[in-house]
Amino acid sequence: MTDKPLGRSAVYTVLTTGYTTSTGPGVAATVSYVSDRDRHVIVDPGMVAHRDRILGPLAELGLGPDDITDVVLSHHHPDNTMNVGLFPEAWVHDHKAEYRNDQWTDRDAEGHQLTESLRLIRTPGHSPEDITLLAGTADGVVAFAGDLWWRPDGPAEDPVAPDRDDLRTSRLRVVAAADVIVPGHGGAFPAGEGVPL
């Protein structure tokens, strides 16, 4: 069985490329926009220098905050969640449920499909609650992996990971499913040889 989504109709844009060299100060999330069919998804609307770093590129795509239907949180660290409130109409997805206004619906993220081209999988490692959004695009599968990798160079040894074995297992799972990886705080990179595991 494969984790790859069956569909290949999603498209994505990295709205802002994050950065970090350690656990602060000066950290910004990589925030992405993914669309498929009638779904408009923001991934990890976390810390940025100013919210215009998220809303400006989104406006260039012809979209405003109320157009966003879904927000995916790879995990619950503030640097990846700080700006979730910018999207008041969205369903918010995490490892165990989806939320909107006063509605809370329990469901496991593992295998949950937003569309045929957008699938969530559990990928614990950086935190026990990590999830990855796999997006099937015309050019292959893109994994929005949160902080399984902070940047293209890793770090190979995540200093805050509670379980190194879980981290490696999840990284291997993502590499097997994806062609491109979007990390939590850096630019997208190919899921090929040389990826820190």
C-alpha cells in the first residue's frame, strides 16, 4: 500500500519561506497555499515578521482570508500555528480532529482525505502529534512535512525531537511517498538522495 494520493490535480504555492538557525530568537514558518477542486488550504500559518508575509502573496493569487476553506497544522508549536486566526471561515485540521467556530469533530489524521489529491498522514518525530499533508500535483507528490525537517539540511539531529527513532521512521515514510518536501522553516527540496534521515 502506498501513502501517495490517488489524484494529481492539486496545485501549490509557498506563500512565504521561513527561517531558523536554532530554537530562536528569529524564527519564521514556511507557510504554503494548496488548492484542489473547491478546497483552498493553508499549511502551517505560523510566526512571520508581519502577517502581510502571508496575506500579501495570498492576495496576489486573488484570494482573501475568507476564501480559505481549510488550515492544516502539522503540529501545535507556536512557530507553526501563530496566525491560524487569520482564516475565520476555515476548518482547522490537526492530528486528532477538525475544528471550526464552536464545532469539534474527532477523527484520526491518518489517511484522512480532504480530496482525492490531498491526504493527511501521521508522521510523529519532531513532536508526537506531527502530521504531513501529501498533495498529488501534475509534477508529483509534494509533502508539507512541518518540522520533520526544519530546512533542506535537516537538521539531521533535531534537538527537540522526543524520539529519534520515530523521527527517522516518519522521515523515511515521507521520502518514500514524496517527490518534493516543503519543510517547516526553509525552502522546498527534492525528496531524493542526500535528504537527512
